[in-house]
Amino acid sequence: MNSRSNPRLETLAAKLDSLKIDAMLVTDEVNVRYLSGFTGDSSALLVTTDQTTVLSDGRYDTQLADECPTLLTAIRPPDQTLTQLIAEFLASAGLQRIGIESNQWTLAAFNMLSQTCTSVGWVQTTGVVEGQRMIKDADEIAITRRAVDIAERAFQSILPMLPGRWTEREVAHELESKMRFLGAEGCSFSPIVAAGPMGALPHYHPRDQKLIDPSLGGEPTLLVDWGAKYKGYASDLTRTLHLPNASDRFRRAYAAVLEAQLAAIDAIRPGAKASDIDAIARGVLQRHGMADAFIHGLGHGTGLQIHESPRMSASSPEALSAGMIVTVEPGVYFAGEFGIRIEDDVLVTPSGHEVLSRLPKGLEQSEWLL
């Protein structure tokens, strides 16, 4: 296949000279899907300047013909491993310098490959395709919009169904059911549904815990972090609900988190440093005396994986570019009391940004009525 018939492969092929390699061996399954459209597993791509070959097995003959019909294929028999196929194929390919995704290989597999392909010079690379994936094309943006829409509609559909007798686990299962009904492949990650003080645990796992349970102590709140996976792409949202009689302490904290999120979103534009945007959110919480309660980064990129580059954190080296989709999710966590996180998915546009998610998030709009 001439890589110029596929813009993503063309972009990668154009990088080979600067990487000083004759070909790129892509073995990360997510990267294989991104570049070729192939959704199977146990396969690899060999990308040269003028053609791309999928190295796979007989289970995927029909699927390969359907999903990427213009690509060349090399199919291994049942008694051959993928690494053995790669070694056999490369041994006869006449390529001198091949880039590999170094974080994808075990030492044993690489030793076998290098011992078989003794004429090949191996060049370790890191983040080549992942860097390309940071900038979403029009199709990826449209698919992500749909993933966000599905997640929002599912959440809105269960709000009237949240009596206190439900458990965290039941809410998580109901969210997944609704998202699948609306066209999602499933959840983009295991939903976090955290009642009361459980919301102070950022990566909490839902339990058979009633949503309203005085024995829990703390504030009667409900933090829900969820997302839909649609055509492989992820959405990621968080809302924190509260009862109408929420304490003044909760209300002040909620207002601070919302102010921090809105300030950070307002700063998103091409060229802005991710670390500077993280600092803006922390600065708002610092003014409210809550900086120490913000114990994670501001956000992350999304795409075929729920966590992708760029990282939105104090240590992030990246600057934002048009086409990136990032989460903005400041939070504060008070052990034994409550946690608050507000999260939206934001597209970096040529002139600034667009918030893809539309769910209400004001204090009064987030009341949880029993």
C-alpha cells in the first residue's frame, strides 16, 4: 500500500528519514488500530516510505479484508508466534535500520528477534505514534463528540432514578447499561460512583453501599466519574451531586472547585503550556485555602485510550495545539467528609477552545433530589 492513500500512515512514513530508519515496526495494538483501522489483536504493522504490511494470523483474514483492504498482509500459521513471523518477514525484507516501539518489547522477545535478524540495525523509539495521536482529525473529533453525548444522555436518564435505596454498584451498572443502549461499546473505564466520604478517594471502586447511609458520616454527596466508549474513542466526565441542605463548608468548596475549573478552561488555547493551565487551577484553590486538597493533575488527553498525552499537570512538558482533546478536572478531597470533582472534555481549537460536554455543573444545578 502506498502510505499516501492513508493520511495517518503518510504522516508516520514522512518521519522515517528524520528518525534515520528505513521502516517502523508498530506493535502497540492501539497504535496499530489508529494507523490502519484494524480492530483485531495480536498483530503488527511494518511501515516503510512506500508501503505498509499487516503481520497477523488466519483468524483475521476476513476482518483485514473488510477493515483495511488496501494494506498488504503477511499471515502466520497456527504453529508460529507473532514474533517469529516478524523475524521471518524482516529477515527477507532487506531493511537495514528499523525503528521499534521500545516500551512494547520484552527483553526475551527482542533478543529472539535480533538474533534472527542479524543484518538489521534496531533503533529504539518512544512515543512516535502516540505523539501523532495527540492531534485529532475531523473524524476523531466527531466520534468523541458522540462519545460525550452518549455519556451525558445516560447520566441524565438515571438522575430521576436515584432514590436513596440504590447502591453505588447499581448506579455504575445502570450507567453502563444506558450507554450501551445509546450505542456505546461500553464504558471507557470503570465508573466511579462514590457516596458521601467515599468521594474523597479519587480512584474509588463502587461497592454495595447505599447512596444515602447515615452510618457513613460525612456529607451526603454523590461523586460520579464516568465515560462512554464509542467506535474506540473515550469520553470522561465527572459531576458531584449534593442534597439541598448541603453544609456551608461543602458549598464553599464546590464554588472554589468550579471557579478553578472555569479559570483553567478559559486559559486553553494553542500554544498555552499544560503546566501553566494546571497552575491557574491551583492558584484559584490556593486563594480559597484548598490547594493542599487538590492531590492530582488537572487532566489528560483522551482518544483511543482514556489517558493519553498531553498530561495536564505541574510537570507536563507539552504545549497545547489545535486538535487536542483534554479533560479539565480539578478536585478537592477531605478524608471522612466528602470529595468534589468537576470534569469536562475540552477541544483545543485554532482560536481557543470548545467545551464538548454540556451537562449543568452549577451549585444549584447539581442538587440531588430524593
